[in-house]
Amino acid sequence: MGNKEQLLRDIGIVCFTVTELCLYLDTHPTDKNAMEYFNHYNRIKQQMVREFSQKYYPLSLDQAECGKEWQWALAPMPWEGECA
């Protein structure tokens, strides 16, 4: 597994963790430990997505910075097998 694939896999793991913590916090809004975990993993996710977007291509529109060329369309489409 290359660096790009490993980073995408790790982003998926952290995104899953953030989503699960969000769902937990929806029903336990006063759990301070869960909020700390959420903030911690959300910061990690943001950093990883930023790193991936700078090295390869943006994963979301908020990471698509307009420089010399439009980067958003450079990402492989799901049907091209990259996301499998």
C-alpha cells in the first residue's frame, strides 16, 4: 500500500471515529470526556485532510483552493476504481 492509499485509509478511520463521537454526543451532550475526544480527533482529521489535499487532490470543496489551475476535477472519480 502506497503513502497515498495509507493516508486515505487513515482519514477514513479518523472520519469514522469523528462521526461515531458526534452521534454519541447527540445523545450525551454533557459528556466532557467524549467532547475532548471529539475535539482531538476532529483536529487530527482536519490536519490529515489538509495534508492529503496539499499532496494529491482536494477531498472536499472547502479544500479546493484556486491557484494556477482548478484542482477539484483532478481527483479520480469513484467509478475509476480509486475509491474502492
